[in-house]
Amino acid sequence: MDGSIDDSLFAAEEKMEKAVEVAKEDFASIRTGRANAAMFNKLTVNYYGAPTPLQQLASFQTPEARTILVQPFDKGAMTEIEKTLRESDLGVNPSNDGNVIRIILPQLTEDRRRDYIKLARSKGEDAKVSIRSIRRKAKEEIDRFVKDGDVGEDDGARGEKELEATTRKYVEQIDDLLKGKEADLLEV
């Protein structure tokens, strides 16, 4: 197969891998019944006037399945961190004892679980749309190489077959991640 087709396939696969990583992060930020620090990955705190990722301002411990302790590195940020947590869409009510912020996750209601599953499916669909878009662009490139006479039709067909297999592989990864997330959400 021609180098230009290989380059297109390689670039497409790299982008598809990134789409899967984004989906993993999106899924991790959706709360399940169990406490986990990844729920806070997308939260930013107003830290002395600068929006700063919560991960950079505190450490997290999960002493029990539904309890998270947030330990700010700088006590001066405590109030802003607590405010960010309270205003987030995680539906938590943090309490602050002056040293740590304690979050006890409420039991997920059936409605809340369904909402989170819908959200997870929507994020999964976004990732698949992104992967299909990457496939479409790579296919257009391969078609252009064939049309311009840079590669033969056989190489073009082989490249498209390989592109389809790669696309299928990454879509399946998204489906597997989604299944895992749904199982976590349904676990009581």
C-alpha cells in the first residue's frame, strides 16, 4: 500500500484513539453510586481570580463507598472549593470542618440513574459521531489519492477496508466503555 494511504490511516487511528480517551474522561465525570475522584475532573475553581482545575488544588480520599474527603492544599481556597462543589451538577452538599471538605454522596434515585444513563449514552453517541467523522475524512483522502492517480484502485480498496476495520474497533471500544458505565450506574 502507498505511503500516503498509510499516513491517512495512521492519522485517522490516532484521532480515533483521542476520541476514545475523551469518552473515557466524559464517562468518568458522570457520577455513579460509588465515590471516585474522577467525578471532579471537569470542575474548575476560581482560585485568586484564575479558573483552576480542582485536581490541582486538593487531594481526594474515599474512606467509604459514598464518602469523599477533599483536602485543599491551600486553606485559603477552602471556601471557593466548597462553593464550586455545591454549585456543580453533581448534586452534592459538601460540609467543611475547617480542614477537609466532606462530601457524602446521596443514594442515586431511579430517576437520577436514568438521567445519568441517558447522559452516558449521549456522550457515547458523540464519541461515535466523532469517530465516523474521522473515518469520512480519511475515506475522502483515500478516494482523492485514487482519483489523482497517486495510488491504484486495489490499494485504495485495501486502505478503505483497513479504515473500516479500525473504525469498527474504536466504535466497539466506545460501546464497551458505555456498557461498563451503565452497569456501574445500575449497581445499587
